[in-house]
Amino acid sequence: MKDKFNENLREARLRKKLTQQQVADRLGIAKSTYCQYETGASEPNVLRLKELARILETTGDALLGIEIHAKSRFEEMQEKYGVERLMAYMDALDKLTEEGKQ
């Protein structure tokens, strides 16, 4: 990805097939505030960046344009299955592990 946050943000949103309004609604902010992120007029704080990464199923590093030389197994699975699905798998695994201890 490029090193420009605003361009990376827009590309990530388009990949998820979300509108600016949908992302703004999920963040609980005005569409105009979100639009400022995509135009480069403003940048989100760290907490909002984390929330954007979660909503867009990507990483803060990817949005910021930070190159990662080697992906972890978790990151590969996250890309393949998405955050929500991967978390559901992990929850199920936790339950199975707990049941095995009883």
C-alpha cells in the first residue's frame, strides 16, 4: 500500500464495499468528519484508527502505509477469514479447551 493514510483508508473502504456514511455511522461520527480523513484534511486519533481498522478488517499499519515484511500466521488467517469470523473460531477453540479441562 501507499504511505498516504487518506488514500489507504479510501481503498480499504472501497474493498469492503462500504459508503463513507456507513463507516461514519459505525464510528459514531459525522460523515463530514470521516470525509476529512479521506481527503487528508484531518487524521483520526489512535483510538479511532484502531476502530477504523476493525471496521474495515485491516490493520492500522496497512492504513498508515507501514510495510510489514513478514506476516504472522494470525495476520494471514485474519486476511483469509476476516476479523469477526476468526474471533468466532478463537472463541470456539477456547470453549473446547475449557471443556477438555473439566
